[in-house]
Amino acid sequence: MMVTTMEMLSIRTENKFRTLVTKQAYKKGEMICPIPSENMVDKPNRFTVQIGKDRHTHVGKLAALNHSCDPNVILDTERMFMMARRDIAKGEELSFFYPATEWEMQAPFICLCGSANCIHVVAGARFLPLSTLEMHYLSPHIREMMIELLNNTELHLKKLQEA
Ligand SMILES: [Zn+2]
């Protein structure tokens, strides 16, 4: 029987490095668990996931999810569910693409995931080219903020030309 709760996820700690591991297998597209939404804040921290322009939710156990440039889960911030991006085996570590939800991260870092599409500097969607973002599932607020940024840039360029 499929269980869509966090009960099937466990946190593993090795040398103070936390990973989130699944105790059951999932098929691509399957729901894994809801994203907690009881505790919202207006600024990001390392325990939050961004779900709107100025909305960040404390995600509890899911804060142990590491970033990957070739992730196996998606955080669907519209339906507030974590989904399998591909088939996932029992015992596998879960990871997601941070810039899919995070516009500007509080604590950027260097990615060493080793994937062919590695973005190297993980600082949020606003620092990535569209061509990179387009390869990933993006939350609606990220798409909106990207369009806003592009429109502002265009407006700024127009003003420079008119001056
Ligand atoms: Zn990477």
C-alpha cells in the first residue's frame, strides 16, 4: 500500500551532513507527501521553502532535502505536494532543484553534484539564465518573478535609449 505521509521518509546524518532518505519506492509522478504549511514566514531561512512572492513555509523534515541539479523530486507549491520526478528506489536519497522554488537564497553555496547540467552556484532562480531554468519544473511564483525581472530590464533599457 502506498503511504503519502512523511512517515516513509527518514533523516540520515553523517558527519553533520543531513540527507532525506525514502523507506519505500515511488513511480514517476507519484505523490510522496504534503508540504507543511502551518508555519509561514516572510523571509527565507534554511528550514523554509518559498511558496509565493513573499511567502516561505517551514517544511519540517523536508528541510533535510538536499539540492541536486538532476533531482528526483519536485515540490509542487500549487498543490502543496512533494512528487516523484522519476522512479525512485527504496533507500534512495531524495533531492530537489532549489531554484525551482527559491528566488533569492539566504545562504548560497557551491554545488558539487557532478551532473552534466550542474549549475555550480546555487543562489536562487534570479541568478540563473532562462535557458537553465527552462530545463526544470518551476513554481508559478518563480515564473512570475522571472517575467517581472525581464519586463523591468526591458523598461530600464528603453529609458536608457530615450535618455
Ligand atoms: Zn549541481
